[in-house]
Amino acid sequence: MKNTLLIKNIGILQTPVGSYSHKGEKQGENIKMKDAALLIEDGIIKEICENGKLPKGAEEVTTIIDAEGKLVTPGLVEGHTHLVFGGYRQNEIPLKLKGATYLDILRAGGGILDTVRHTRQASFEELYNKSFDFLDEMMALGVTTCEAKSGYGLDMENEIKMLQAVKALEENHPMDMVSTFMGAHAIPDEYKDKADAFIDLLCEEVIPEVERQQLAEFADVFCEDSVFNVAQSKKYLESAKAHGLGLKIHADEIEEIGGSELAGEMGAISAEHLIAIGEKGMAAMAKAGTTAMLLPATSFYLGKTFAPARRMIELNIPVAIASDFNPGSCPSLNLQFAINLGYLRYKMTPEEILTAVTINPACAIGRGDKVGTLEAGKQADLVIWDAPNMEMLCYRFGSNLAMQVIKKGSLV
Ligand code: IZC
Ligand code: ZN
């Protein structure tokens, strides 16, 4: 017998539509169905009705959930995290309060390199268990699909250990995981002043091994002052592309050194951060259809300005919002907080924001055909919010408004 679940008495069911990234005016196009009901069969959405109507077969379902007139949206899609890491970096805060910047700390051998030392020391099990708990927390906050980057190993053994942890999480945790190889995250101590040689190691040895073990779908690089320059980033991404990986770039997070232009030139699926982006970078991204993966909680934590989201929407760049969860520049995994900042700081509308945390990140991590909207035939990942509408979700911050999270048709 088929496993069926009916969610009835939905006050507003709000969702973008389609399996493609939404840009320009489409960024803010959501459908809103009032007094809706949604029927799920074996983890897949079968039918959605509105205005008090019930789907066919609603009388014979195995389980019924009463949404009590609340808001229902697709499960949130977290498009950018550094989920797997050893240690924490709370010791950096006193330095920051005295005026040290993110790059000052990194140049002094701390920052990412501190996390690399802790990650290399950690066993596979320690990393796996710690990340498993993070995923539980994320799911309780409404996230049902999550991207995770490597990049705290910075050698063959430890990069592979991190990616294998993500693979094991995909197999054992209800969260759907998407894995990104980010060996080019920093220059490890043993390659100090030899960034080119480190890029060669990644291109010639580590990327081919990642492909051989099928451990990642995407590659990402930290294109930044004092980290990897444009030429090094390009070489790394060309190798990644040749080995079948989709391309992402951490671009213009702190200094505008040409990362977003490179993202456009190379046809990257997304460029990340973009706090310091200028018109040229935006033009390149718009031309290539590269998604802007914006990380407002990082701007908040680093005390930086906020990426020009409104200008990006105006220029037809698809905008996604993610948490950037990591120990150094965003120790929060709460995507609801990023939603609040999207509203208050990016000045995006609630409809644009919903698109930015569902279908747009889903497309930017290669899952747009399966998740990111509520439509018949898509995977039944959704959230019943303790809120009557998206406005409330965008406005209240600091509380968890996810009331019930449904993953592949099951309550989690
Ligand atoms: O650990 O600092 N920006 N990578 C690029 C990060 C932030 C994560 C970190
Ligand atoms: Zn990042």
C-alpha cells in the first residue's frame, strides 16, 4: 500500500513555481494558495488544492496533519556552508574587538589555518558526529537540503576525509546533501609563499582523486587578496571543470580583485558573498546567468556592508541567500536569521526572499528539478511555519518559527 500524507487547513501555501532560477521580476513571483491542502504519496507531492477543496483520495490517506491555518512553504535550501570543521574560533573575537580584521588574522597564521589544524587533528567520526548534530539543528530550523564544502584539510588525506564525512551524512541523515570540493580555501602552512605549487597539487592530484571517488559535484575557490589571485583561481577552476565539477567562486567578499568577472567569464553556476562587487562584476554575472549566493549573516558578523541585492535583481542576476555557516565568519547556521537580514538589509521583498532560499539555491546546487518549489511531482519537502504569512517570517528574528518540518513526506 502507498504511504500517503494529507496536510490540510493550510492558511497560505506560498511557493515559487518551476525548476529554473528566477531573476529580475520573476525573483518576486510566488503563488499564494489560500485555505490549501496538499497530498503526498510515497514522499512525492501528488496534488495541491486551494479554497477549501481536498485532493482526490484525501479520505483514504494513512496520515493527516492539520496546519491550523498557518503558512506553508517549500523546505529551505541552504546553498552555502562550511559544515564540517574541527574546533571553533571564538578566541578571535577579542582580536576583532581590538581592531584586527578577518584578513589580518588569516595573514598571521590564524583564521582558516587555525581551523585547518583542528580539522586535521579530528578523526572522521568526530567530524561526522559534530556535523550530524549541526544538520539536526538546521532541519529543526526548516532546512531540508544542504550544500557543504570541504576546505579545512588542504591536503589529500584531510580533504578526502571531509568529503567522505559529507558522503556519510548524505547516506545516514535525512538531510539531502550536496558536496563541494574547496581545496583552494587557503594556502596551508607547508606551502607558505608557494601558492602556485599548492594549486598545482590540487589540480594534478587532489581534484583527480575527488573525481575518481565521486566525492563532489562542485568546486569552489577563495579568490581573495592574500589568498588566491584570479590567475590561480582560474587554473584551479579549469582543472575542476575538466574533471566534471560545476564551478563556484568566493568572490569580492572583502576586496574586489576580479573574482566576479572570473565567475562570469568561466560560466560559474554561482558566485558567493559579493559584498564588494562593482558594476563590471555584476555585468559579467548577469551575462553568464551566474547566481549571486548572498550571505548576509557574514556581513553582520564581520561588520561589513551588505551586498547590493536590489541592484542585482534590477540587472537580472538570480539572487540566492544562504547562511555561510562556518567557524570564522558566520558561526550561525540559522537560515531564518539570513531571511531577516535579507528583508531589513538587502531590502528584498518577502516573495523575493522566499525564491532566494528555495528554488534559486536549489538550482545553484543542481537540485532545481527535485526541490525548491511545492508542485505536483516534486519531492515533498516543506515547512509549516508558526506564522500566518512570509511577512511575519521575515520580520520576527531570533526565534525558531519552523513548527513542523516534513522531509520526503515524513515528519522529522
Ligand atoms: O573559516 O573563515 N570566508 N572562508 C571564506 C571562510 C570565510 C570560512 C572561514
Ligand atoms: Zn564560504
